[in-house]
Amino acid sequence: MTAIEQYMIDTYRASQQGAPMPPPPGRDDVAVLRSLRTYAQARAVMDGRPARHPWRAALRRILVRPRAC
């Protein structure tokens, strides 16, 4: 069963029972990613490393096209 199917079943059940609707799937994904980034930066500071984000540099290497010489 997919997350959308489970969400639809839970929404129907909540409407039948008068309970609050469940949050849609994926609603908090961005918040989770931000908290992971904050945790990684805080951990780097506690370990004595710079608080730069290594994923940003890796993403930039992947997405930016190399310059022609």
C-alpha cells in the first residue's frame, strides 16, 4: 500500500469518526531536512570543524557544468 492510499484510508476513517484529519504525506519533509542540516552544522562546531554544509558543495559539483577551457 502506498502512502497516498494509506492517507486516503486514514482521512476517510477520521471523517467517519469525527477525528482530526491526518497530515498529508510529505508535509514535513522540508522541515526534517532543515533539522538534519542544523544538526550536522552543530555537530561540526562541537567537533571543532567548520560549520559549512558538505552536501551543498557536493550538490554544486553535480549540478554545475564544467567550464570549457
